[in-house]
Amino acid sequence: MFFAGAAGAETGDLKKQVAGGNVEAGERLAMRCKACHTLDKDGGNKLGPNLWGVIGRPKAKVEGFTFSNALDKLDGNWTLEDLDEYLTDPRRYAPGNRMAFAGLRKAGQRHDLLAYLSTLGEKKPATSMPEGQAKAESDKPSAAEPTYADELGLPKGEGREEVAALCSACHSLQIVKQQGLDADRWDGLMDWMIEKQGMPALDPEDRSRIVSYLAEHYGPQSSSRSMRPMNPMMPTMPRMPVMPQPKKQ
């Protein structure tokens, strides 16, 4: 099943495009997947199923995970072509599926992501390039294409890509930018969202980078947030301290 303008029709030889994809760029893109999926071998299911070995795996068949009816009725295995089409527009590929991800419209980004996903599994999917040539193509620097963090206008810094990928999966970054919390409060907010809002627990290293980045770039020094008594993202949390007002002369 391919709809008009699908990725395979655009690229012609998808296996060659994926074999030449930039694995490192694909790994950065995959951080967006980590908001709802684990990527490691024997990783558990979160809001979505584990993605280790997804290429070539039967569709809607992961132990311990209940798929939507939209995906459950699909037959066959996840080929590169199917995943390319699904990642282009998940809702169009399987109307009614639960995945909130809007899709990757840029073919180059999909090829990079599929190149990275191709490294996750015991059996590596066949490509139209010899292994050495595919690696050489993958190691070539990618064109200076804006990253997702660039598109969101996030300032440079360690943790930037994690914030772009993981925070924006569920939140408007405009709201995130307005919080003005220090590192301890950002860390407490993470706990609150996990315990009260059902957010999947983050990888400890990812969480540490996110908290440090948010405290540095969207901490109390960057906002008038500390003047406001309540954090709208966590209304049941204790009220934020109110900054003392200067006395009238």
C-alpha cells in the first residue's frame, strides 16, 4: 500500500538511500522516539512498544504490548518501505492509530532515522550497498540542514537535542520556556509528571542533561516567572516562592 507521493516513490531506490543515510543524525532524530519508546535490546514497553529490531519485525506483534485496532489489523512485517511510509504520516498510513507523532516530511530525515534503526537488531537488514561502502556513505557529514532543535529556536547547549525531542513530544515549548525554575524545581517537576501525569521515566543521563539545560536557559534568571505564585504545569505542587517586592518610599 502506497499513497501518492509516498517516500518510496520520491527516492526510487530506498535501500540505497537508507544505506547512505547518516547514522549519527538518525540517532539524534531517534531521541524523539524515546519520549514513548525504548530502543535498547530487551528494553521494556512504554507508551509505545520497544523498537529494538523493528525493521523486519511482524507488525503489531510485541510481547506485553496492546496495539490499537488500526495497527493490529495490519499484516506482514515492517519493511523499510512500510516504515518510510508510516514515518511520513502515521495517521494517514494507519488511520485511528494512537501514536501522537506527526511524522517526518523530509525524506532525508527519514533515511537517516531508518539508517539508525537498521543498526538496532541481531539481523541487519540487507541494503543495496556493500557493508564497507554503506559505512563510508553513512560517515559522510550531512548537509547543513537545520536540526529539530534549530527549528524550535532553542539556544545552543548540552541537552538541547534532548529537550527538543523529549519535552516537545508532549508539551508546548513556549510553556516550558515560561517556567523559570531552578534545577531542583525542574527535577521535582519531572518526578511530579511521572507520578501524577503518567509520563514515562526518562533515561537518567537524558534527564540530567534536560534538567541542566532547562535550569541554565529557562531558569529564574531568564524569566519573571518567580514573581508568579503558582506553576500552571503542576498546580498540585506547593506554591512557588514569591519574590519580595521593594518597599514604597
